[in-house]
Amino acid sequence: MKNDRWVFYKDVEPQDQKNGVIRRVLAYDGDVMTVENTFEKGAIGALHSHPHTQITYIISGKFEFEIDGVKKVVTAGDTLLKTDGVIHGCVCLEAGKLLDIFTPYREDFVED
């Protein structure tokens, strides 16, 4: 899938994260990656950090995000910036979907 020009949603294997979250790794190369995360109400994205810059676009739902100790509620259309090493996480208040864009790509999300 790395470097594939065309990634069709119907062909992407969902990865059950076992915590009310389903991950789908979409198009990516060595510099950038897109990932869709579908959250059930109450699902938690535990506080964590990583050596990637991440932008999150809220496709649907309602989430309480914490970024670098600050908590805010976000909904469809909002975007969030999480830079290299910043601690962040979320709680899903209303079921929804997030689109994450990472640079560089998350090697730990794929088996290349």
C-alpha cells in the first residue's frame, strides 16, 4: 500500500483497536500518511506522544481532546495540530470519525 496512487476505501482492511476504535490506514508514502479512526461513544484515545507532526480533522461526532494539558470539545469541521512529542489524547462524547494526517508516516501502523 505504501506509495499506492489509488487507495479505494472498500479495499482498506479495518484494524480493530479493541477499545471502541477502528483504524483504517489510507494513502501514504515515506513523508505523509492519512488514517481514518472511527470511534464509538465513550471510546478513549489514551494520552500519548510520538515523533510525528499530526493534524486531526473531525469528520463527524463530538470529542473532548487534550493537547499539551489543554482540554477542548471539538466537532465536525474542526482541526487540531499536534507537533512532535506533544502529549495528546481524546474521549469520544458522540460516535464519530477522525481523519489524521501524519508526517512522517507512522511505521508502527503498517507492515511494509
